[in-house]
Amino acid sequence: MMPPRTVACYIRTPSYHPDALTQQIRVTRHFLRTQLGAYASVIYCDEAHSGTTLDRPGLQSMLAHVDAGGVEAVVVAEYQRLSRIHTHLLTVQMKLERANVALWVAAPHPRSWAALPRTAPASFLYDAPLPEARS
């Protein structure tokens, strides 16, 4: 499989928390490198923005880049980074699908992996092995 040429990573945190940003960037970069053999071309970030609205500058900028044909794939650390509202998530997914842009989720449910201890620190959760990519 050829890696996509233009990859956008989307990062969102609900509050100002630099560690959360760093963890998401680490997760998406690790996924890109190990699963797709690619690197992020651009990272869009919405720090201290709620996942209950699509009115976020980083997300809107990424979607405009997608609409302009400048993105071939989008990677997020987990689905909730795009939206915490199911219908909003579907709206974003449909926009990506219409533009023929692949959506990759690096760790769809990192906190629910059965092998992880319940008291594991967040850094351990994100350093855990990623599941195999499905083609």
C-alpha cells in the first residue's frame, strides 16, 4: 500500500493542557510512521475547544483544505477528537468521504483495551502497542 502524499493530523483538547496535545501528536505520528509509513504534512489543532460543536477554527481550516483538494488522508488520535456528538462525527466523515479523503483513527478506544490496567497513567495508555491497521 502506498502511503498518502498529503496527510493532515487533527488534534483537539477541551482545555489548555500541553500534555494532552503532546500525547495526541505522539499517537498520530506513531500511527502514521508504523502503520502507513508516512509523516504528517500539516497538523491542525484546536486547543481548549469543546467537542460538542463543529465551529472550531482548526477543524474548519482542515475541512477547507480538504474541500480544496489539498488533503488525501486525515489522522486523529481517537474519534472523540473530531466530535463528541455522533451526528457531527458523521457529518465530518461524510465530508471526508465525498472528497475521497481517508480517515484513520490511531487509537479508537485506548482506554478500553482489556490488557491495560485500570489505573495505568495516561502516558502508558498512549505508549501501548497499536492494533493492526485494516485495509
